[in-house]
Amino acid sequence: MLFVSAPAHSAPAADAVVGVWLDADKRGYVEIYRVADVYQGRVVGSTDGVVKNDVKNPVDAKRSQSLLGQDIIKGLTYDGQGRWQGGTIYNPDDGNTYSVRLTVVDANTLDLHGYLGVPLFGITQKWTRAEKAKAMTLQ
């Protein structure tokens, strides 16, 4: 008799990151979406209902533009082992762009690790899944 067993812990599906997420500071909502095999993330709202401009952007001409609808996560690909990597994240708090990788902790929790150069020298934040309807009120 042949027994086939599933691994005790299997990697999440590639689209497990798709959806709306509340950032670690609980200030903004980012919708992660898929285009072909690449994952992006755009600002879709703020918890205080105020549309903010990109005042820290290093390009002077962009500082008066709204953050709403702006892609801040770009170029992520799924590695098949429960991690999305190879992309960048723009931080509107300081105007810098960092390398990023994502790991799904569970259906409602995402670890976002931003770093410069080597992942060892970075910061990990916990993002939580949000209701899309609540986050999209600003559009």
C-alpha cells in the first residue's frame, strides 16, 4: 500500500499576499495586486481619511502629488517557498526606496522586510489584512 502525505507545513499559494493590508503604524492601507507574475502594492487609503501628499519625495516636482493610488511596492516575485522578493518599497515617511521581501505569517498577517544592500541589515514590520471596502473610502 502506498501512502502519500502532505508536508507538515506547506508554503502559501503565490496569491496569498493579494489584498488590502494595514501598515505596521496603522496609518495607511496598501493594496497588493498581481500583474502577470509580478506583485505590486499601491496606496488605497489612510486610517484618518485624509489624503496626504508625497512631501518627502526626493523629486521636488512630485512633492505636491497625492500618495493615493501611488505604487509604493514594485517588482516582487514569488519564490515558491512562501516568500515574495526581488522588489522595492518606497517609504513616503523618508522619501527613500528600499529592497523588500514579504512573508505570509498567516492569512491575516504579513511580515514585510525592508533593507538596503543585505537583508540582514533591515527592518521587519508586521502588516495586517484589512477590509477592502474600509480602505477604499478615499477613492
